[in-house]
Amino acid sequence: MERKDIESLFTRAREINALVVGDLMLDEYLWGKAERISPEAPVQVVDVTREDLRLGGAGNVAHNLVALGCRVAICSVIGADENGTILSHAFTGRGVDVAGVFEDPLRMTSRKTRVVAANQQIVRIDRETREPLRAEVEEKVVAFVRERAQDFQVILVSDYLKGVLTPRVLNTVAEAGKRHGIPVVVDPKGSDYGKYRGATILTPNRKETEIAARIPITGEEGLHRAAEVLLREVDLTALLITRSEEGMSLFEANGRFIHIPTVAREVYDVTGAGDTVLAVMGLSLACGQGFDEAARLANVAAGIAVGKIGTSAVSPAEIIDEIGHGHRDSDTKIKNLDVLVKIIDTERERGTRVVFTNGCFDLLHVGHVKYLQKARSFGDVLVLGLNSDASVRRLKGENRPLIGEAERAHLLAALDCVDYLVIFDEDTPLRLIETLKPAVLVKGGDYTPEGVVGKDVVETYGGRVELVEFVDGKSTTNIIEKILERYR
């Protein structure tokens, strides 16, 4: 996964409408200190110092999606009680569409209270209804899914076995997904996965997989057998099994599978990690990512989630930072055009003078560095358009480039004088220039002003062209000839 591609994904997230169907609940946390034993019974006394209410269950999935930048609607059932009112207000405050949340005065809105001391749960208290929906309430949920499904790019199903996801509701969701070509991503529960038949992908953990497949998973062979059973019996396109410290395993119906190792980090709490996996998988698939790319991104997000205490959302910034950790300095500068254009628009609003230049920069040498330093001196921010490998081959011949585009990009982005870098596949940078609208367009001294691609575009809005002389005798061609001469 490249940092620039993940940035683009989160930019596209703003255009995604996601529907979350499932069990809603409030997660209450009572934080305190446990330093004494009660004189009334042999139990710890917790002195509560802080209270916290969070969205749980399907609500936490919605919370994660909002944090990732999506537009979210939720479909569920709550009680006509105070907890239901709190949930509704929490959703509307986050901009979540609650037209599909229906009240049933005969149900209790789920609320789980966790007492935590020294980062450890002491006790959990559940107040909830677990009976299946009454027929008249079920009909409202079914009607909403049928009428609104076409408005979404993904449907996420969060099952906590609280009664909202009846077989009829699940069947309606699966049918709606197939009818409109929408991926249906399910975080399952229980022993009978037949109720999820027709979903696109399920995301169970290892224990849940064992129970549903009726196969003990003690090694790789058991894992593969269990996956084969579920893929076949539930008619899935893919299955993602989360395996705690062993990472994740993705199995596809076409026979492909990959194992994704976990990222080593301190684990504080696995509560809500499955919600994060579901949200990131759903968003990734809605943005057109393949199952393997979506699973790798979900694995990164899950690693961040377990480093937090309690149900909580993972932000794009946290994910991008984690992915870019290996090449932190250079990765932060390499952008896809859709992300870069927003950055440059912001820079321009601040009054920043944006400079643009482009080239192949194969075998980086001092001539390149001097040229880029001079280009940077014409403004406040230098954007470098880098020809892709395919573009270089068309321009320089089949033997070039000597250095691949990813390596060239990281080498150039490591230079202080380069502020942003974007790779382009065309023979000329005209599209980049028209999109970014730099104040200064820089080319090498071997060009005439009239021969600079984009000159007319830049001058229409008051920009200018600058030509920079190259350092004599410093070129990639000269380096190649010298190597051939010395080592022939």
C-alpha cells in the first residue's frame, strides 16, 4: 500500500454513501480506581473519577465511517426510552441519517456499562432486549432497505444478536445488494451463517469461524478447511478471518487467499476492533479497491483500534501515518493528483506562490539537484511532475528508465527543495499544469519559451515561465556512457 493511494481513497470517501444495518447500543464506561476491598463483601470498591458514553454495536461502525469521511445512514430499531433518545441525538450530531431508525415502545435500547480500573474491566452490566423484531416493526426495516438501497455504494451489516437482524431483514439486505450491484459486508455472530447467504463478504474472528464451520482451527489446514466450508455453504464472494496476534486471512471464492501479518503493537482493548474492520472493509470496497487491498487496509486500522481503550473510531490521519511509517519523510510529499489539487488550492488561498516543473529524473545527479534548487527559488512551494516508467519508455526508448518510478519518486521527494511530487503517465505535463495552475512554470535551458508545454495556459491567468540552465556535462546519458566505458 502506497501512502499516496490511501490518501486518494480517503478523498473519494467523501463521495461514498454507506448504509449500516444492525443492532444499536450505548457503551457506557465508568473509569476509576480500585484500591480497597468492600467491608460488605469480598469485592473491589471502584472510586469512579470519569464517565463516558459512546456509540456501540452498529453505532460504532457508523461512527468509524463518519470519522473516515463517509456520508452515513443507519437502519435499526431502538426503544422509546431515554437511551434511544441519547442515541438519536448522538447520530444527528454527527450528521448521520436516522430516517431508518425506528422506535418500538416494547423494546429496550441496549446499554452496556463497563466499570474500568487501571485499564482493566472490573465488571460489565447489560440492559437490553434480545428478542426478534415484532412483525410490524420488521416490515418498516424491510421497506426502508428496499426503498433506499439504491442510494448507497455499500451496505454494512453489524450483527450483535440483539434481534434486529431477523432472517427476513438479512435476506432483504442481500437481495438489495445483488439487485443494485452493491457490496454487502457483514460482521457475523452466532452458529448459523446460512442467514447471511448472498452477502459479499463476512469478517468473523477465528473462534466465530470455528463455531460456524464446525471445524476446529488448530493450524493452517483447519483454517483452510473452515474457510472452504463457509465460502461454499454461505455462497460468499470472499471471507476475511481475523486471527488476533496472527493477523488476518482472506479467502476468495475463486481460490485465491492471502495471509496478512499483524503489526506489532501494545494491545489495550479489542472491544470495537471488529467494527473498525467492518467499516474500513466497506469503505475500501465502495471506493473500488480489491478484497486484498481492502483487507490490508483493515488490518492496519484494526492494529490502531486495539491500541485504544473501549469502542472508538480510527481516523484517516492515523491510518495514513501508520502506512507511511516506513518512508515517513518522502511518503508525505508523494501525492496522487486528486489529493494534490486540494492541497495546492489551499496553498494558493494562503497567498503561496506555487512553482511547477517536470521531468524523468532517471539516475539522479548533481545537475538535477541544482536545477530543482533553482526552480524552488522562484516561489514558495515546488511541485514536481515525474514521468511514469511507461512515459519514460515512450520518450527515451525501451532501455529506460534505469530506475523505477517508485524509487525515483522517493529519491526526489527526499530533497528539501521538493515540496510535493506527483507521477503522471502522459507524454507531456499539460493536464497537470491545467489542473494545478502554478504561478511559475520552470523548464530547462535547452527549451525556448515558445516550446514550453503549458506556457499558453500559465500566461492566461498571469503566470510566467522561467528557464534554468543545466550544469555543463551533467546528464544521465553521460553517466551511462561513462559506466559503459569503464566496465566494458
